[in-house]
Amino acid sequence: RKEVEQDPGPFNVPEGATVAFNCTYSNSASQSFFWYRQDCRKEPKLLMSVYSSGNEDGRFTAQLNRASQYISLLIRDSKLSDSATYLCVVKGGSYIPTFGRGTSLIVHP
Amino acid sequence: GAGVSQSPRYKVAKRGQDVALRCDPISGHVSLFWYQQALGQGPEFLTYFQNEAQLDKSGLPSDRFFAERPEGSVSTLKIQRTQQEDSAVYLCASSLVASGTYEQYFGPGTRLTVT
């Protein structure tokens, strides 16, 4: 079992839709969680950190469920510009982040 | 300010050639990571530096891979006797510190193609 698992998708949604991705992790000692966004042939960029209490940034909401060992990302009112790959990142006690393979989102008109 | 830069952006190497990939992190960033990203996959950790010290190289796939950061700033990833399976994008990322929730800033990557 991989340490961090994501459904690769693609998730194909119309503009304005709400879409949610989950990411599961295997190491119960994991401490830090992030969502990164990666556009085609570009580098990953931090979208948001995921806190125990959950956090929201505009149309984006991230949540952590430690009991079930997953994090989620919810995107409301999808825009064409949201089309990208969303990478889940988990860090344990060490400094090494583990990336999921990413979930591809395609928002169409 | 300047972000993380990498050079070359693209490299085509014949099988068996040696290559050197350069990373210029953000000035003042203590931590530097190298990753390998295959098509359709997430970045896979290769090695980590804290200043000039290589604290972890557990992700390097073989002894053909070598990385250094001699003065705690610029880093070079060297691949000797390249093989076709080395074809990937090599990403460098820097961070102010490694622990906790500090953000990693990625360079644009070097796309290596081994023919």
C-alpha cells in the first residue's frame, strides 16, 4: 500500500460545479498536510495547508480526518482556471514530504 | 523576489552519458530537496540538504545518482551513466526550514530525456 493515495481521475466537471477530492495516508504519525496544485508541465505550488480544525480559503476548503486518515479538498463554484492536478502532501515527524500521485481536474464550459 | 531556478530546463542525453543538473534555491533558504517526477506521478523524494549537509539520500535510486550543495546554496544533482529509466522531470525545492508547515517552493524542473 502506498503511503499516500489519491484517485488520479480525471474529474470532469462543468463550470460552477462543486467537486471534492480525498487523499488517504497510511502513517498514523503524520503531522503536516498540504494540498499543492500543479499545472500541466509546470512546477507544484502550494494551494493550502490543512489544519486539524479544517481551513477555508475563498472557494477552497480543506479538511483533515485523523481517525480515518484522510484529507479532503472541496472546490466550490469551479472555474475553468481550476483545471490542474491537485497533489496531496503528507509529512511525518521527519522532514521528508510524501506526495500522492495527484488528482486531475478538468473544468469545462 | 527571485524564486527557485533550475538549469538546464531541458536535457537530452544519450544512454551512458553523465549529466549535471543545477538548482539555485531562494536566497536564505536552509532546506533544499530534490525530487524525481515521472509522467502521471507525483514527485518522488530523492535527497535533502540542510545548508551544506546532506541529511538524507535515501531516495536516490542507485549509486549513479549523486548530489551536493558544497556552500549551502546552489546544489547540483549528477547522474552518471544515464539509463532510459532515468528519463523524468527533476524538481528542486527550497524551504526556509524543513520542519513543520513551512512551504516548499519549487523550481521549474529539468526535463531529462535519455535516448
